[in-house]
Amino acid sequence: MAKVEFQGECLVFTGKLRRGYGLTSEQVDGRTRDRLAHRVVYEHHHGPVPDGLFVLHSCDNPPCVKITHLRAGTARENAADMVERARGRRGDVKDVCPRGHDLTVPGAITARPTRSKNPAKAPSRKCVQCQREDTRANRERAGSPYTGQPTNRDKTHCKRGHEYTPANTYLMPRGGRMCRACTVELRRNNAAVRKAEREESVPRRPLFGDAAMRAWLARRPGLSDDELLQVGEVAVLFAVSASAVRRWGELGLLPATRTVGGHRRYRVADVDDAVRAEAPSDHQTATSWKTAPR
């Protein structure tokens, strides 16, 4: 217990700390274990602490080991001292935060809703000045020091240079504001992007290749012009998906007829016309894609 020094009226332990309390070690049954320094001092002067009691500080200084500042008490007494002396974590009973910022000034505390399911539990409270200091420290640690830029509510222009005039400012229901000129420009850009995506999503069908042509010609003699093919058969013939074949029918690229049950069927003669329109020359390899007309 040589690691102590006087700080005001307290005899403060300057060695190892745990949660603010002094921590010392002693030999028990040949093994070293850590013990709270203020409990060791109290037991040295008054004997073992009775079961169910704690060693309380009358000076509210956890590392203090001065015997006149220590007394035995119950957990209820310890909690009463905490409420009476505003040592709890509740910000609404404190006048200053742990860093010394005045919490009585309007706007010095921000309340956040608690995640507890207990409706009687008060929301958590944070010191605004501490949050600002932590934010600046994190920026400096990340290599982006605070440059003194005004906050968003103090800015007169948006990031694209538009002035925040009453006619150009939209106040959002949950707070904050938006630049109307930027909003209109963003909507136009989004519309252009969606239009380009729609144009790119127009169904494309591959040129009819030599292998598919030979397979179709080998199968064709056994079919009549008015015989109907299913969607899957046409999809296999053109090496595309069934949904692509259905879109061709909607765009008029490949006429389809409907059965009594509403199913699509394709005439062999119409498939022949599509084959002739897309068939390559004798020595041409179908490697390009053709955009279907809208």
C-alpha cells in the first residue's frame, strides 16, 4: 500500500485501477489474487466486512483509501448516496457532464429514445459538446481534421452551388431541408437513366445459326404449315428463353395464336418466315446480335 498520495483531503491510491477503484494483490493459499484497495484498508482497521455489506466512500472518490472516508453500508444506502450526490448515469439529475461541460444551458443535452421495452424507463441523454469533441477527434484520427466549416443549418448554398432561398428550399417533415433545384435535376437524371434502361431491355434475338438451321430443316418436312408449336419448342429452336419468345409475340416479331385455354401457339409457317428473315448466308457465322424493332 505504498502507492498512495494526498490529493486534497483524500489519500488516493496511485497503483492499478479497476473501474476507478484501487486494486492491490495479496497471497491467499499460495496464490496471488487481486483485491480492492479500499476494502483491504477497511479490513485492516475494522476487521472483515460483514456479509451483505459494502465499503462506501463518503468523499465520492473511488480511488481514495483514507480510513476516515470509508464506512460499511448496504447496497440501498449506496444507491441513496448516488441519487443524493448525483453520481448516477442519468443526465437529468446532473449539472455538469464527466468532462465538466455545463448541462443547465438550453440545448446542452440531447435525449435519445431508449431501446428498453419498459415504458417507464427514461430516454438516454448525451452531452452535445462531448459529442462534438468526439466527432472532431475521430475526424483527426482518420486523417480528416476539422476545417471549421459551418454546420448544415448555417450554410447559405447547397453542395451544387444553389442558394437556399425560400422558393428554392424544401423543408422536410422530419426536419432538415432540401434544395429544390437539385431535386428537379436529380429527378431528370433518374428519368433519363430509367429510359436508357428500358431501351437496353428491349428483347434481342440471336441470328439463326447454321446448327439450328440444319436441325430445323431436318425436322421441317414432317410438319405442315398450319401445325402449331409450343412456346418451349420455339425457345429451343432459337436458343432463347420462353419469356423472350412471349415478348416477341407482344412486339409483333413472331405472331402467336391462342388456344381455347389461352395458351400461346406458333404456326410453322410463321416460324419459317422468321427463320428466313434471320438466316445467315452459306458462309456467314451468326456471331452478332440484332436489336428488335419496337
